[in-house]
Amino acid sequence: LQSQIHNTTNEASSMTPFYLSVLVIIFLFSLKLLFQSRRFRNLPPGPPSFPIIGNLHQLKQPLHRTFHAISLKYGQVFSLWFGSRFVVVVSSFPAVQECFTKNDIVLANRPHFLAGEYIGYNNTTVTVSNYGDHWRNLRRIMALEVLSTHRLNSFLEIRRDEIMRLVRKLAHDSHNGFTKVELKSRFSEMTFNTIMRMISGPLWATRSLSGPNTRLRGRVQPLRDENKVLKGENKVLEEENKGLSVEFRAARGDLARVQKSLEIALRLNDNYASQVGELQGLASSSRSRVMLLAGTDTSSVTLEWAMSNLLNHPEILKKAKNELDTHIRQNCLVDEPDLSKLSYLQSIVYETLRLHPAAPMLVPHLSSEYCTIGEYNVPQNTILLVNAWAIHRDPKLWSDPTHFKPERFEKESEASKLLSFGLGRRACPGANLAQRTVSLTLALLIQCFEWKRTSKEEIDMTEGKGVTMPKKFPLEAMCQVCQSPTINGIF
């Protein structure tokens, strides 16, 4: 009996440090929460949280729907705890306007996550770097050298060529009548090749399967596959970050070796001449990665959602086709300069971006100091998340918000309520490129082909998992080349 008592005492004493450690951690965490609640008494409301993990156990995919459900209970501005990180989620358009007007500079920073460390050059790319001189220089380079109106016009031939490659492939596959085609992979290939030709010029345009170009393509392919890691798969990211890091270093090395062949040169004003040596390597490689990751999936996903909606609403598809027949001259294909005349087509693109934004949750922001959002206090170093998906379906903002109705954008003021590309100084600089690519592709698909569903059932509009909100089931449709002298003469 004494031996058993002695063993029990030893076991209890050995467990005592563990329990004490747990109690100390819980006490310190509770003390921190108490201190913060006293300092900031008017924080946004939110669901109860657990010590250590906060509200992480409540995060379920898709996040934009989870946050929308929480907002219905706690309001359109609510708070969560991601472990020890305080997070404010905004689902109100007036609150978002306040965030990116009055508080634009305060909320211009980015929180640093694991993805930014391993994929964003240690959080130094234009997307994830903090607001400051470095970000301003990168933004200036990207805006002037890649995404300015002049540069986009100079890349028109690239966009036109890649879109026509897509059209010709579809025409070849469907020249004998209606043929089932899978569109997701075709859209992804078109947008990827467009971006690659913009950042690498003739090197990628050759499409050679031998020599150094093959090695470059082999290294760049992980940049496309990397999106699968980014789509909420944090565990996969943690397990594979070392391998990804090696791949990206290799890709960066290959891109550096073909630097002399790039069409896009860094041409800075005299004021920035002294910074060229420091910025040139980082700006070129990080710019390429940002454009590949941000410009490929977003445009292809938007095209897939747009075609899905048109197939489910044949009357809208017919109206868009009639507009093309009215405004485009006979024996001519629609071209980018014609898009300004196609107001209904543009309304279709806007309505697609409203219902299916490529980024349903905007890129997170971080408060650099204390500020207020509406009636609530927001402490320094708070992560701000904007639920664009919920705002785009807010019945206070839109009539009949869940239905696909392009006619709502006949009023020009309606487009100003879209958040698909963000707001403020950290808004997406590639909005113009994306809209040009999506609009011209959609116009040519409508003009050149007859479309219908593969069955009488409507296209499944279920959302899949991912940062860019893809369709759960890749789009398949029946396609046939239009029987007209203009189209037959081209193909």
C-alpha cells in the first residue's frame, strides 16, 4: 500500500509542471484579453472564443459563407480571434468605404502569413509587402511598365493572338456540329500563356519544346500548381514549403538567366535611378510571380462563371449576341476597340463579378495604428478582412441580389459598388487587364459559336474550395461554330 501511495505521489508530482504550465498560459491569455477589453471597450462584437485557439475552430470552408453566417448574428462589422491575432470582418459597403477613405493609410499594411514568407519573397512582393517606399516603388514599376494604358495597348496583339488560339481550337473541335467541350482548362491555358508572353516576350511566344525554354517552362509550371496549395490547404503548405522554396529558387534562377530577353525593361525616372540596382532583381522576379498567380486564375475563373451563367440564361446569351450583330460590322470579328460599344456585354461581366468575385475575401489588411470603423474601435495590429461576396449579395445594396440580372448595370453608378478588385491605394492594379481579357474572350465566344447545355438540367453553380472561388465541377458545354459567311471564312 505504501508503495502504491508512493508511486501515485511520484506520478502526481511529475504531472504538476505540465498542469502549472497550462494554467499559466491560460492565465496570461485571459489577462491579455482582460487588459485589451479594458483598453478598448467598444470593440466589434463577435462569437465567444477559446483560450489559445480563439475562433479558429469555427472557420469552415468556404470562408466567405461562414463569415456571412456569423454577420447575420453579430452584425456586418464583427470580430474574431485567430489564435492571439485580433481580426475584424467587414460585410457592409458603407463601412468598407470608411475603411478605404478615412482610414486608407492606417489600413494600408498587410499581415504576414506563412504563404507570404515562402511564396512572396519573404513578404516583399507588391501584393503582400507593407505600405512604404518599397511598396510604392514596386507599385510604380508595375503600373508604368506593365499595367499602364500605354503598355496594355502595346500588349493587345498578345491578348488577341492567345484568345484567337482558343477560338480556333474550339472551332476545330466543333466543326462537325455540336460537340461537348471542357472549358476550364482551355481558359486557364489561354490566360496563363497571355501573362507569360507579357512578362517574357518572344521567349514564350516561340513555344519551342527544346533548349532552355523547356527548362523555364518546367520551372514555371509549379507557379500554376501552387494555387492548389494556396486554396486553404495550410497543412499541405506547411509540409511542402521547403520543396516549393527550392522550386521557386530554381525558377527565379532560370528567369534571371533569360532576363536579357525580356521585353519589359525597368525604365524609372531620374529620381529613382539610384535605386535600380537594388530593385531590379527583386522587382522583375516578384512582378512575374505576382502576375502569374494573380492574373491567371482570376480571369479564367471569371470566364468560367460567366459562361455558366449564360448557359443557364439563354435569353441573356441571345441578347448579347444580338448586340454583337448590331454593333460589329459584317465580315468582321469583334476586337478590343469595339468593347466600348458593347454595353450589355460589359453588364454581363459586371454581373458575373458581382455574383462570383474571383476574390470573395479581399486580400487582408493590417491596421498600423488605432482607428475606428463605424461606431467600433479597432486596435493597432488588427487584421481587417472584407467579405466582398457578402456585400455583393446584400439586399440593402442590390435588388433581387441572388439572381443573374445584367440589366441592373444599365445605371453606370451601380458599377461603383463592386469590390471585385478592392478599393483604396491597395486596390488591384490589374483590374484593367482582367476586364479587357475577360470581355474580349467572352465577346468572341458569343460571336463565333452557338452554345447550349450538355443536358436539360441547369449548370451546377456550386462553389469549390479555393482563394479564387472556382466552380466545384469544371464547366462542360455543347459548342458549335456559327454558320455564317464571316465565321466560315475565318475558320
